[in-house]
Amino acid sequence: MAPETYIVRVYRRSSGPSIVLAGRIETPGGGLCASFTSLAELGTILLEPHGHLREAEVPPIADLPGSSAMRLRRKKKTR
């Protein structure tokens, strides 16, 4: 089995007897993603990513105007 890389973003988390977790898992570059609302859902996505990851509805962060990645790709103007 080949290693796979994912970015996990946790947006909400609470502690206590039951941990409440919500976030998003995506491939590097943001092309495929899935949302999760519990640690169990995150585990399910990681066990079978190809059955859960979908095309992202919004462009990857690197493609948004003004993002740092876009600034790195811009050519410097020569005078």
C-alpha cells in the first residue's frame, strides 16, 4: 500500500466526556475533499478515501486571487 498524504483542517473541537469534532480533509492542492462531523467519520474517510473524497466546489486556496501561493508564482516586472 502506497503512502498517501492528506490535509486535515479541524474547525470545531470540544472536550469533555464526548469529543465533538468537525472539519474537512483534503488532498494537497485542495482538488479533492470531504467534510466530517466526528472522529468516527474522519476515521471512515481515512480508511476508504476514494469512496468519500469528492471534487472541491471551491477552487484550491492556491488558486484564489491574493493568496501567498499566487504571489510566489507571479513574475517580477523588469524595468
